[in-house]
Amino acid sequence: MRSLAEPYKIKMVEPIALLSPEERRERIMEAGYNTFLLRSRDVYIDILTDSGTNAMSDNQWAGLMLGDEAYAGSNNWLHLEATVQELFGFRYVVPTHQGRGAENLISKILIKPGMYVPGNMYFTTTRAHQEMAGGSFVDVIIDEAHDSKRDDIPFKGNVDLAKYEALIKRVGPEKIPYICVAVTVNLAGGQPVSMANLRDVYALSKRYGIRVIFDATRCVENAYFIKVREPEYGDASIAAIVKEMFSYADGCTMSGKKDGIVNMGGFLATNEEDTYRQATAMVVVYEGMPSYGGMNGRDMEAFARGLREAMSFPYIRHRVEQVGYLGQQLIDAGVPVVRPIGGHAVFVDAREFLPHVPQGEFPAQALAAAIYEHSGVRTMERGIISAGRDKEGKDYAPKLELVRCTIPRRVYTSSHLDYVAEAIIELHGERDRIGGLRWVYEPPVLRFFTGRFERL
Ligand code: F0G
């Protein structure tokens, strides 16, 4: 096969620069060995996250000029609302400033203290909102999702139906306001959920009268995996797959900063009138009018256009295959990564990369810091620091101790990814000299964002 060149050309550039090794050593020390605390200008290639880091198209930029910044009833809101209704098939849409705004609304509306919220692996902000509403998250993803080496499973994000049903029987369906199904599963490595599993989860949930709420954040990437891995869908369009996926949900939250191909935005969607009424009442308190929810008119226009562009097969194929291109280089060089490679990121297995650093000395945090120091590439810890502490104050100790190399949409070319691969492969050859870290400052919630460390 010929190489899969970028399905876009570059019209505007943003210069980037590589600091000297001495400068990088100083900067990461000043940042408390936390890549979140680095200044963007000190970063050469930024693969911290794919969230809000997307490059917009000429069509989206043109849409910004049509921003209707009315306080109420903005034309761009009507466009966004109609686009979500059409593409996802939900009746009601409530705008929010980003995904966690929607998570806040749905958690406050549906979760009562003492309830349980099953999900296919936790996500940081999603679980934080569930817990703040008095609920307990219960992981019902298949066991294999926690094993970075199982590469024979095409849909590693699937819900384990037996685990889910056992929870229902144990606590009773009335204690489960909804199941949250993430498509794809970020912290499992960007792993997808199959259409067959979505269908089964929905059927089981309906038997017990439980709602199904999708975390739609990376749903287009999930649709691409369904198209290429689930035989019946080989000829289906991405839009048709997305539409069918969401027919197995009663509502969703979405961070537009990922598959919406914008820099900011989100929404809550539902088919239930009562949930919608409560959400519109609450959104004015936390986000803004139900016709903007924290977004500018122009942002909503770009979001509506971005969602439609995301349904393009050449776009999503390149996006997911570009991630695979980076992953394959690391695999070929013997760097331990989560397999199969997911939709938005390559996850390096820090436990295996640094077997001499115990989890209590934060191998993934230490490795992310070392990658920056070595190459100016900014990645992110997704291990014990991200997992946080439980209600008793005990560290959640996840099996997966990972460094995430997250690819922004339409931003970097293959040669940027070659540089990243070369840097990580080189560092792998010198891994013995990377040691662990200890806390200097630990924030009470979502500690990974602002925590500080020092070298042991
Ligand atoms: N759900 C998933 C699966 C996410 O990955 C994120 C954000 C959110 C919800 C929250 O959305 O940031 O718009 O409030 N993930 C980012 C990341 C932060 O880097 O993975 P948000």
C-alpha cells in the first residue's frame, strides 16, 4: 500500500522551537516534573492531549465570521442543535462549555447519594462528577482491557455484560441511574466498543429499566474501528455507523474538543423531556443560557461544522491511521506499548519500560518527565497519579501505568511523529538511568493537573 499522506495541506503555520538540553532540564525541574505545568512555548512537539488542540479547517474558520453573538437564540446555536439532532439522533441538546460541564449536569440530575454508576473504565473528570454527586463508580469493562499486552482483542473497550448484570443483581436496578459507556475508552488506550456490544448493553439495560448514557467524546474514532473491524459494517458510512451507535443510548455527554475538531465546547443530549427540562434549568446556573452554555456564537458555528467534517472517511481514516503509524514504529523497536493501538493516542507501558521503578515511585510520571527532558516532546501520565485516591484516601493503584502520546487532530505531519518515535526509542535504550519521583505537593482532587514532584 502507498503511504497514507495527510488529507489536507497547510495554509498557516505556527513556528515551534526546541530548547537546549540544559534549558529543558531546568524547565521540567521548575515544573515539578509535571508536564501539565510546563509552558507551551517551552515544548517542541506537544502530544500532551488531543483535547482542544485540533487544527480547524478553512471552512470552520470561515464559519467564525458568521458568529451570531446574541445572548439568546443565536443562529449558530440553532445550527449546532440541528447538527447534533441529525448526526446523533437525540431529541434534546443542551450546550456546555466543554465535556465536564455536561458531566456535571447529568451527574447532578440523575445520581442520588448511595447510587452506583457502572462504566467501561473510569475517566478522571467523569468519575469526579459522579463521586461529587454522591455516587460510586463501578468498573464493568472486560478484564482484558486492563492488560496492555492482549493485542488479539479488536474491541477492548467492551462492557463485560456478566459484570454489569452481577452489579445490577447485587445493588438493585433502582440504585443504578444509568450506565456510562465511553466510545472509545480513553484510559484503556483509546480502545473501541463494538456495535454488537452496544446493542447488548442497551438490551440488558432496558430489561432492568436502566438508562444508557454514552460518553461521546471520541465517538467518530469508535465508528471508524467498527467500520474496519466489525465485518457487517465494512460498507457502511461513518455517519450511518455513528447514527446506529447512538440509537443504543438514551443520552450522551460530549467534549467537542476531541471529535468535534474544535478548541472548546461540549453538550449534553437526551431523549428524555424531564432530564432536558432539569438540564436547561441547571445550565443557566453553571454554564450560561441554554442557547450558548459557555460557548461563543462563533465557537458553536465551528463546532457544528467540525462535527460534520469528522464524518468524512478520508479524515477519520488518516486520523486513526496516523496514530497507528507512531505506534507501529515503537512496537517495531521493542518499546512496550498498549496493544492494539487505539484511536487517539499511543500509550507507553511505563511499568515495563521502567521495571526498576515501583508504582509508588510513579514510573509513568517519571517517564513523561524524562521524555520531555530528552526531546522537548510533551506527553502525559496516565497511571497512579491520574487515578487519584478513593473515598478512604487510599491510592487507586491501576494495573495500567501509562504514558500517553496523544495526537492532536490535523496538527502534526508524519515527520513530527518520526521525531517522537526516534526520541522514545533512544530513551528506551537508556532507560536504566531514569529513576522515580516523590510528592512535593499533592492537590486534593484531579491531582495530576497541578501536583508537584521531586526526583528521588
Ligand atoms: N470524557 C473523556 C473520555 C475525555 O477524554 C474527556 C477529556 C472528557 C470526558 C472531559 O471533557 O475536557 O472537554 O471537559 N479528556 C481530556 C484528555 C482532558 O486529555 O483526555 P472536557
